[in-house]
Amino acid sequence: MASFGEDRLTFFANPHFPMAKTITGIHTYSVDGRRVEGPYDKMANIYLKDEDPWLAHFFCKTPEEWKQKKERGRIDVPATSSLLHRKDEEFAEHDLNDVEDTTLRDTLYGESHE
């Protein structure tokens, strides 16, 4: 847990959903301080600037990576759970990488990096 002062405490409802507990209740906040309803900031493309921090998160990028991820199992369920190893349908459901996203690479190395 990370502290943001005396009136806030950050915790994770799940590995992908950080929340802040404040005097007025439990909320999620964007990096620029806006209160966000739900786990995703649907207004980020409107409010955030290019220099604001962001996180590139992918469920899975390639069939090879999927195989490794599936064999590794999930960290958020007990080792004895029937949900430990994902089903192949989950790869098909999340395999929406129709467009190559080079934003992170271009940010780190410049647009001309190959």
C-alpha cells in the first residue's frame, strides 16, 4: 500500500484496479486528480497530455506469449482452483491487436527506431 497523505491510502481491489480510500469514501483517481468511476479512465484521451504518465498494458500479444501465460497460471486465484489455467477462448476474446501500437517504443527510443 502507498500513502498519499494522512487522508488517503491506496490499495488494489484487484491487480488492475488501484483505489484510494479517503475521508469521503473509496474512489479511483486519474493521474491528474480527477475522480474516475470504475476501473478505467474513459476520459483520459480528452484530459491527459502527452507528457502525463501512462501505462501500456496488454492482456497478451502473441500466441507464443499466450501459451506461456496460460501454462504459468493466474496469480489471483489459489493454486488448487479450477480457474488457475485460463481457457484458449480468452486469447481469442482479447486478441484485438489489429493495429501495431508503437507508442511505447517511439516514446523510449524515438520514432525512427526499428
